[in-house]
Amino acid sequence: MTTTTDVVDRIAMGLGGGLMLLGIVVMGLINDLAGAPHVPVEEEGAIVATPVVSPDLRAYIIALGLLVWFVYGVYKLTSAPPTAEIDSPAAPADD
């Protein structure tokens, strides 16, 4: 098994991982640091929350990152394995 990464590997790792980090960590910190005030309870008992970044947008970005990783996985499963060059043993030198 080879441990080298090619261009497709690096693109998939960077794009998929970047989208996941953006959706989970960065947007989560934005929501926490912006600290939109929450109205505790309405008259009917429903809790009203107003996040800065829409939960739908975060979910779509995370799903897009997972989709990139899924497409990369399908690509790796369907692509031909790299061929390793086998060196033939050298013939002993006659003196």
C-alpha cells in the first residue's frame, strides 16, 4: 500500500475538511461570540432563539463537506490501484 497523496487526495481533504470546519467550528463560534439575545419564553411557552447564522445554512455546508468526502471515496473505490514498479534483482557480477 502506498502512502503518497496525489492532487485529488489533497483537494478532497482540503475542500471537504474545510467545509466541515467552516460549518461546525467557525459558524458555531460566530453564533456563540455574537451572542444574540434570546427571549426566554413567549406566552405560549415556545422558546424563541435568533442565531446569527441560520442552522439551515450550517447544515447545508456540513452536508456539502460530507458529499465531497463521499464522492472522493467513490472515486478511490472505482479508480485503478497504483502499479508499483518491481525492480528485477541484479545479476551477480562475474570477476
